[in-house]
Amino acid sequence: MKEHYPQTRFILSEDITEHLQRQLSNHEIDAAIIATPVTNPDFDFVALYDEPFWLAHHRDDPLYTQDSITEEDFSRIELLLLADGHCLTQQVMNVCGRAQQAESAIGNELRASSLETLLQLVAAG
């Protein structure tokens, strides 16, 4: 975009989807890249890409030696999740068969604000 619009000053920031959609509605920002489908009829959207869903676990975890991982396996493990408000938290709970379970009942008190932090925590065991 900078090549096509060299005089434009771009300001990039990261926030949770709810905040980004509110900022779009209030005309505080011009565009947002979000991970969930857009349900607001006032917004136009373009799908940019699909990403795979990955499970990160420590190599000492029993899941490491399994050929496949089932929804039942997910019901027995502790999940490390992003902080409340991140749409990925609810997506993880849906994939893991815990969609009906309250986020506060997942069983851990640790929440991170970035995927990189979660990966470092998993790597540390």
C-alpha cells in the first residue's frame, strides 16, 4: 500500500475485534483485519486468507505420542487461552468442544495477551 500511496500516513494498531468494529462504526479507523466473520450489515468485507488451527503442547505431554487428537482429549487437558475479549478464545473453545462452557470455568487462571506468550508458556511446560 505504501508503494501505491506513498504520501499516505498509515497508522497500524492491534486490538480485539469488538473494539475494532466499534472504531469502524464510529469512523475512528478506515479498515480492520479481523479473524471472525463480519456480521454487521453496515460493513463490507473481503476474505484475505484461511489459517490452519494448530494445537501447541509440550513434548512431555501424553498428546505428543498420539497419532490423532479427539474432542474427548480436549476435554481432559488444561487450555491456555488469550485474555477475555479475544475472539480466538471463543474459537478455541468451539473447536475443543467447550463452547457451552463459561470461559471462567476452563480451569486456569492464566490468560495471555498474545499467541507468542502462550507458545512460550507451553514450551516452558
